[in-house]
Amino acid sequence: MMTTEHSIDIHPNELVQIVQSVFETMLRLEVSESGLPWFPQGDRLTAAVHLAGDWNGAVLLEVDRALARRLAARFLPANPQAILDDVVRDVLGEMANMIGGNLKCVLTSGICLSMPSVVDGSDYSMRVCGAQVRERLSFECAEGPFWVTILTTRPPGSEPILPGVRGKR
């Protein structure tokens, strides 16, 4: 049986509301969309969760290492210098997980969420095979800037995602 991708749009304003809600609830931080362009940075951490089912894709949360440490300190709460790198990665992964879980609720039923993964280092690239960027928004908070990216992929056996074409090749 061939699976088909449901035509599900992600509205940037919904994503902004989700990110604002997660950051305000979990970190007591107000965030706003900043319009800052995405750029590669050597000391960035990227947390990812994958969504699979009736909609397939990933949510990426990208922050620099210093911001990740400050966010972890707000999450726990603790002194930023006392937090171990593994804890920083866990907190960042949990933030991506909460954004992905809230996004899952507005997309459609029948979606499963993966465990979060975090990539860090000064020289890495991350590729989700077959994915395309659906949305990439930059945000600003009192602690600094960060980016949330939504990638979409096709389920195996489905038709390709073609911009402006729904259900036909």
C-alpha cells in the first residue's frame, strides 16, 4: 500500500506562538521573532526531533554554546558555570522536544515524535536525508538569538513534494 503525504501547511504565526509559549512556560523568557538571517556558526548546538506518520519532518533548534548554557541554567535553575555539557545538551534536546510536541498537536493526528538528538562542535554539518526547509525563523530573547527550522520529508513510496502542486505530478 502506497502512503501519501497529507497536504498540511505550517503557518509561521503558529510556529511563533509555539516557540513563545515553550520559552515563556519553561524558561520564563519572552521571545520574539527577530528577522535575523540564519548563518553558519562554529560554536553552535543543534537539537533535533523527528516527526513521522501522516506528516514527516524534523524540528531543529539552533543556539550558540553560551546561550545553550544560559538556557539550561534557567531551566534547572542553576549557576551556568556549574552545569555539565551533557546537562546542557539534555535541556536543549528537551526544548526541541517540547516545540516538536506542540507542533505535532497542530499538524494532524497520526504523528509520532522521536527522541531528541543534539549535535555540537565547531565543525559539523547536519543533513536530514530527503528533507527540505519548510520554515526557518529567527528569534531573540534576553539571553540572545536562536533559530527554529522546520524540515519536511516524504514518507517512503509517496509522491514527491512539489511546491504549488497537490496530489499530482
